[in-house]
Amino acid sequence: MDRYDLHTHTTCSDGSYSPRELIDLAVTKGLAGIAITDHDTIAAFAPEVLAYAKAHKIDLLQGVEISAYYKGQAVHILAYDFKLDVPELHEFITLQEERRRVRAEEILEKLRAHGFEITFAELQRSHGSPLGRPHIAALLIRKGVVENLDEAFARFLGDSAPCFVPMRQPEIPEALRIIHAAGGKAFIAHPHFYNDFEFVKELAAFHFDGIECYYARFSYQVNMRYKRLAERRNLLVSGGSDFHGQGKPFNDLGVAYLEKANLFPRKNSL
């Protein structure tokens, strides 16, 4: 059975495995292919990474997880099968990285107001770009402020915590326009998280191409609810683990996947 995990992250965003290490793990897990879907960056798709995947017989799909919003709520969009050389896509990614940088600086300012002296230069040295809350959490752990990621989010960084800052994000139509202009396909990421099926149905009314129906360790019954919605709306189906490595240890690579026979058609293979 040829399995594809279509939702993974690397050290180019907030994962703990480099792109090459992720490819090695895919080989170990017996996967036929993976999509790297880092947050708001396509930095993983360097020529040497593409060559490494080919040499190790891993079918590598280009992807990115884009942060957007709808009705004041964060919505993640998985983009696949886009052309890597589209200037407008690169401009959009650069803007997303800048939004993340501004947000990180605002979070650090709040942390300093709570008595924790952490500079932006320290944060950049520890990771680079794009920056997210997990990177700030990792720095808090290294400085001994908290013991683990859960504590960092509970005390400081979570949506209801005192140092939370929402990220300025594009609206869904703008994100979809960019993806489609680059020849890509746009999927609603992990609809399982919204706890509001009506909200997901509203999202599906936008010009999405598909839904991530198989996600992480959710049950067959839950996954089938979103698959039926995709079928009713004539949308494509995706599936993946949302693998991050140390950041989400229970989302092991390959715990959710699509079989090759069910993979959506591709126009822009790497």
C-alpha cells in the first residue's frame, strides 16, 4: 500500500526535523510520499532537498500551511501543487513572514512587561524566520522560565494567556486567490479543530478545492463526517498527521494518510 502523509512540518517553520531528516523518517515509516506544509514558508523546497527526496525514492509534494482568518477566527489553509517560481506567491510569503515577525516582537514586549528579559535578537538567533509562538516557547524553556511547551502556552502564549497577540492575517479570499494564481489547490486544514460543523460548512462555501478529511489521530467516525461533506460539495480529499516532531509527539508521521490511488491529480509535480 503506497501511503502519503500530506501534512508535515520541518525546522523551516515549527517542526523539529530538518527536511532531510523528515525524508529519512518517511523512508523508515515505509511511506511512498510526503507533503511538506510548513507554516507560511516554502523554504524547505531547496534544490538539494528535492534531489535528496528523489535519491531516497520519496515522492515529495510541495505544500504550505497558510494562516488566514474568517469572522475573527484563525483559519489554516493547506496549499498543494503550486508552482514554486511565481513571484506573487513569494511576495505573499514574505508578507506573511513579516506579519509573524511583528507579532513576535509584540509578544516579547508583553513578556518583558512581565519581567522576562528576552530580546528579538535572541529569538532570531535561536531560529530565524518565520517565527511562531512555539519558537518563543522554546526560548522560555531554554531560559528556565517554564519546563515545557504546555506550560509556556498555559502561562504566557495561549489564546487566553496574558502575552497572547493575534497575528494579522489575510482574509480567506485573498489567500485562495494567491494559491490559485500559482496554479495550486487549496484545502481546509484540520476542520476537526473548529468544534462547529456549521462553521466548516461556511468555509466550504468559499472556493476551496478540498478538505483535509483524515487528520492526526481522530477517529474514523469523525473523519468520515468531513469526507461526506467533501463528497456533497464535490471537493477533493486530503489527509495527514500534522507531524511536528517534538512539538506534537502524539502526531507521529504517517498516523493519517492518503493512499496513492486516492491522491488528488497533480499538475506541477516537483
